[in-house]
Amino acid sequence: MTKASLKVLVVGSGGREHALCWKIARSPLVQELVCAPGNAGTEEVARNVAVAANDVPGLVRLAKSEKFDLIVIGPEDPLVLGLADRLRELGMLVFGPNQAGARLEGSKVFAKEFLDRHRIPTGTWRRFERAGAAKGYLESQNQWPLVIKADGLAAGKGVFVVKSAEEGCAVVDQLMEEKRLGDAGREVVIEEFLPGRELSVLAITDGSTLCLLEPVMDYKQALDGDQGPNTGGMGLVSPVPFVTQRLMRQIESRVLLPTLHGLKVEDIDYRGVLYAGLMITEAGPRVLEFNTRFGDPETQGILRRLESDLVPLLLATAKAELESCEVPRWDARACVGVVAAAEGYPGNYDKGHVIQGLKAAGEVEEAVVFHAGTKSDRGQVLTNGGRVLCVTALGLDVNEARERAYRSFDEVRWSGKSGRRDIGLPRGGAGTRGALEEAGELGGLG
């Protein structure tokens, strides 16, 4: 297939989906690109269609009427709801795991049980269905901190590092009694705190073959110095300075290949991204969590550095023919991405503010601004979410990429814009993650 003939649908409306659309639109194989529902950024490279990402019946109707050659599912919600299964039943080519595979992300309990079944290294843990039992367990502990996770999907906000029984019991009450995260907190997992360095490793797989992508280090905490609540991600750096070829071989042999084997053994048809959120400890890699789709903002960094055409990889995965694909080529330069968020995120925040300076931000050397929580309104771009933009830049090294990213970031303006100022700085000095980790006060969690 050498000429533009493919009609592709990308499902979702975040920064990940804008990055996917940006990269897919550059493929010489693609004739038409549609995004549902999309945002103000995707409409620059694709045709937006107003069907929500979690509207499975609506997306099935759209796919039937438009007859797409390839459907790429971006977010976790439609995967957990079984969108890939419904589309494959209609004979469509889909990039994204089936509902059974998506449980690796949709349920922390399922993921932990899967890890234990297949002897994949992770932290010790307990599950709780009742608040009283969870609080009793916390009050019996004398090793702190501990980690509490909501079982279900929580948009990156369901992980809590607690330093005392009192703090832990308050989190349990919020999740299980007050239902702050809805059904996601109906069950909780309490697990050991793992000190070390956090790392995200993503692989594309068709269930038989693994294609490792370049590793990314993201920044989960809302505030500088890795302080504040967990978010969906406030920035990224790629490549990751401490990652060696030996470490990547360890991750492949101890985590990714056993996971792939486990999926086969359990007869789970997995075609999409397998994302391992890892803590690199003194004893080696330990799995913190799985995601079953491209990460956000990790995807923005990965696709800025991917020199190869993404579409053949997506298509081969959907067809279960990934083994036939060439190994991806990567830009050797560094990428730094900085998220511009709404004031108050990940808590309550306002929407509808006019965003200015986007043109100037995009004109900074080697910078690309990816939209996440945005929408178009009468010729203006408005804020429409917690994470509004992810400003990325390439450079010969992290310092150059960082300088360009922040120069672009500073061009963007709206009332209440916030963001971290330490993305790309060494995580070892005063106030940084490295210092906190050495003090045993903070865990990196996805």
C-alpha cells in the first residue's frame, strides 16, 4: 500500500489523541482522518465528529456509516466498556485491546492478581471491599508510608501515598464511604511503598510480538519538587537519563514478556499498547500499574521522537501481523514536554477561558503544542479541561529541549494558567524527587 487510501478514526479528545492525529496525518498512507470527539487541536489535522469517547453505541453507528479502514482507540474508558470487541464483531480493524485485556487497567485488583498469577514482580498488597476492614488493616501497620489505590478508573487521581493510619483512614473514608471517585473506589488496594525511580515503558503488541517504544519519565505530582496530589501527568522527558540497555532488557524479560505470555495463557486477545508503569528499585523493576493504551503525556514525547511512520505499526497490530513490521527509527534528540493546566487541577477548576499566544508558542524552534482540554468557539480557542495543553520541544540535549519548551510554554496565556517549572531538571537536588526518595518520603505512582 503506497498511496494515500486509508480512512482512519481516532477516538478521544485529549492530548494523546491530538498527538496521534498529528502523527497519523503525516502518513502518506492516510487519505482521510476523523477524530471523535476531538478538540481544538485535532480539528487542525482531522475532521472532528461530535460523538463522545465513551458513547459506545454512537461510535459503533459512526463506524458503520463511515466505513473506516482503521480505528485507533485512545482513552481507557471505551476500552473498558468493550468498544474494541463491538467493532471487531463487525469485521473492523481496531488498534486497542478487547474488554478482557482492558481489565489490566480497569481494575487494580485484577491487575495485581494477574501479576501474582504469572510471577511478575510487584509490591505486596491486600484488597478490601469494606471500609472498616481497610481501616482496621491500616491501624495495625507500623511500616510507613503505604499506598492506597482505588480499584477502578480514576483518570490518574486514584493513587494516594499515606504516611500514617490517620491519613490512610481519611483516604479510605473519601473513597469508600463518601464515594469521591464514584464506583472506582468501591474496592481499594493497599500495597507496600516502593522506593526508587519511576519509569514508563510502552510497547505495541498484537498478542504475539512486542515492539518496544522509547522509555519516558513523566511527572505525576501537581507541584514542583514532586509535591502535591497525583495528576494524570504534568510533564515528560525522553530519553530517560538513567535507563540503560541492560535495564531495558531486564524490563522486557521480567515484565513485558511474562505479561504477554500471561495474556496468551488466559486467552486474552490483546492488540494495542501495553504500558507498564514501573518503579526501578535496588532489586530491579517492579510493576506499579498497567495501562492498556498510550499514556498522556508520554505519547506526546514518544511521537515527537518517532521518525518512522506510525500507521504501518497500528495497522499491523490490528491485523495481528506486527512481526512483519520494521523496527521503528528514533530521533536521537531529547524531548521535554510541559503541561499547561487550569488553576485548581486536579481538583475543581474553571473552563471557558480564552487561550492566547498559541501561534507564537508554535513558532518557537522545534516546539509543537498539543491540545488536550480545549475547544473552538467562534474563532477562539477556549479552555475545556484540567490539563489544557502539552507544550513539547526537541533539543540536542535535555537542557536545550527544556529551554525551548518553557519558552513556548510562556507564550501561552489565559486566566488561571498553571504548570510546573521543574520539568527536565535533575531529580536529585534540594526539593526534587531524588532528594525526597532518598529521605523515603515519596513514592512515584502512576
